[in-house]
Amino acid sequence: MNETNPENPDAPVWAREDAFPTAPDGWGWIDAKGKSHPCASGEFLTAAIRDDRDGSLTLVWAPGHARMILPEELEGTGDALRTARARWTLDDLEEATHKLRWFGMILLGFSAYAFYGGYVLAGRLAANSKPTDNLILHLKFAGEVMIRSTVTGLALLMFVIFAFIPWYQARKRRAELAKWTDSGIAEATPTIRFETWLDRQKAPVTKIFLTLIAGVAVAQLVSGVKTAGWASWTVLIHNWDGTSAAGLMKDRYHAGEWWRLFTAPFLHGNIVHFLMNAAALAYLGKRVETFARWPHLPLVYLFAASIGGETSARLVAAPSVGASGGLMGFLGFLLVFETLHKRLVPRGARRRLAAGVILTAVTGLVGYRYIDNAAHAGGLLAGMLYAAIVFPASSSPNRPRSNITDRFAGTAAMLVLLGAALFAVSKILAA
């Protein structure tokens, strides 16, 4: 896209008038899938904004606007937006509270079961060693068993990721509803415009990345079916095959199987692990590709995943798999890159990235037995270092352009990652 705009040359690309499509005649809106919904009048459009149940109304058009705009940018829609937002936040909070209760009950159930098992075991051990019964020692032993229980730990991790954090965010959005005045809408509009524009951008290299990790995931499932058969499909969902074949097995890596540093980032432990990383890759990858240009997507990923894997190999004895090191590299890269190019991204969007780091750290502390925090930290710092070295600070509103050196290096990195993914598939299927 040509980023020169004589009408507003000092605005970043997402803030310019030509950021969104040309507006048709009359009134109307488009949904998240790009489908157009013409309206008979401004009153009908305002009603559509007010009745929007799930935030699917993304852009609108109206007389006097050559391009489509956000609903927040259309004059006279403040009351309709507040009504819709009040309904959204209430629905989100109710759903999040429902999940909080259910995941809380699951966590409580697994914890109670582990505690009871520990108490029974304490009684048996005492019966074999001492004839006297000590209630306090039994309770202490049962508590230790509960804390160390793998099932309880996983239940706590799922509670934090899928219940507590969404509930906290829903409460925060609900509390911020009081700020959704006309001035609050105006203050939030740049971030909303940025996210809407970013969502509409094409990111072909990011899609290639998603295809690669999906292909390796399929190979893991096929390997699991060959080993255990279709009858054990529930086990395959929770515990995927391939770690021994191509994961970062620390003893084998230190013994000379250096290629595991490059194959492990394409493997995942289970369906939840894969879906979470795929979602993060789809968003962070697109953001890197859109603003720093495509060559730096494979370069950052390769560098961060390698540093994250090496950090894990030096500090953690357990095997490691997953794209998290590279994804944390994207996150660290964006934090530094967007700080050095402040005019490219609105402040609110940068704050969300910082919040993502904090939430990742909290999740890592809770799930330290199952999450490779060393790989996360190494990848994050590697991405930050890459951005600081490669991209000098700039006050320009335009995105950096890639040169022939960037494209050559990016192509080489992409070929390395493609080769690593294919090699991982061959190792998994041959196991």
C-alpha cells in the first residue's frame, strides 16, 4: 500500500481516510465476514448499532463519508453504542462468571479427591509404621499430596487460563463502562480503529506458519493413531505423540542431536496447547508481518525459538515442545518495535501487549510444573533484543520498508523453518 496521503500525511496508515473501503451510496454496515447490509436511513443504521448482539457490526457507511468508518466515528450514535456496549459487557461477565463457577467446581473436586487420597495414604503408612494416629500429620501429608498432584495442578492451570483471567477481564470491561461517554468513545476510537484495520489485513506468511504447525500436529495425531489405534482417541487429545521423536529431549540434544532445537517449536503436547499457540500466532504474527514487514516474521521466530530452546536446554531438564518461545519472541519484538515507533500504533494497543506479558507471567507462575518458563523468558528477551538492534527509533508515521537484504535473509530463515517442519514430520512418522 502506498502510505502517502496528501489529505493527512502525518497519520499512520490505519488512521488515514483510505484505511477502509470506499463507501457505497446511502446508509449501511458490514459484518465481521465482510457481508454488506444496506439500510433505508440513518435511523435504521442507528438501530442496527444499538441491537448489535455480538460486536459483528464492524464498519458503517453514510452520506457525507467517502470511505467506510467505525460506528464510533459516526455522529449521533453515542447512545446506541453505550446501549450495545452495556449489553456486551453484561453478557461477557455473565458467561465468564458461569465458567468461573464450573472451572472452580472442577478444581475443587480434583483438589478434594487428591486430598482424600493423601489422607487415606497417610493412614496406611502410619498403620504400617506406628500404631498411633496423628491427625495433624495426616492432614499435613494430605495437603502436600494435593499440592503436588499433577491433576490438581493442571486443573488450577485451566482454571486460571480459561476462567479466572476471562472473568477478570470481563469485570474490568464492565467497570470501564462508566467511562463510555462521548469523550470516552473518542478516546477509545484510535485503538478500535487500529484493531479493526489490522483484522482486515492479509498476512500470507503468517498463514504459512499456521500451516506448518498444523501439518506437524496432524503428523503427531497420525503417529498416535498408529501407536494406540482409533479406540484411544481421547488419550490422543490430551497427550500427543512425537516428543521423543522430534521434541527437545535435553539429554539427546546435549548428546549431539542439535536439530531438536529447530523441530521442537513445531510440536505441541495436546489440543489445548496447539489451539492456544495457533491463536497467538495468528494475531501476533499478523501484527509483526503488517508493521515490520514479512521478512522479519521468520527471522524473529527462528531467532527467538532458538534462544528460547537453548535457554530451556540449559535450565530445565524436562523435555520441551511448542511454539511458545517463538511467540514470546514476537511479543517481545512488538513491545520494543512499537515503543521505538510510537506513531505507528496507538497507546491503548501497546498497553494490551504489555498486559499480555503480565498475564503470561502469571500463567507461568501458576503452571510452572507444566510451562517452560525458561523458553518463554529466553524467547521474550531474544525478540526484544532483535527489535532493539535491527530497528532504530523513528518518529515517522510510516511503516519501515524491507530492502533486498531483509528479503534474502527472511527467505533463508523461512526455508530453514520449512525444512525443520518437514524434518519433524519425517521423524514423527518414522518413530
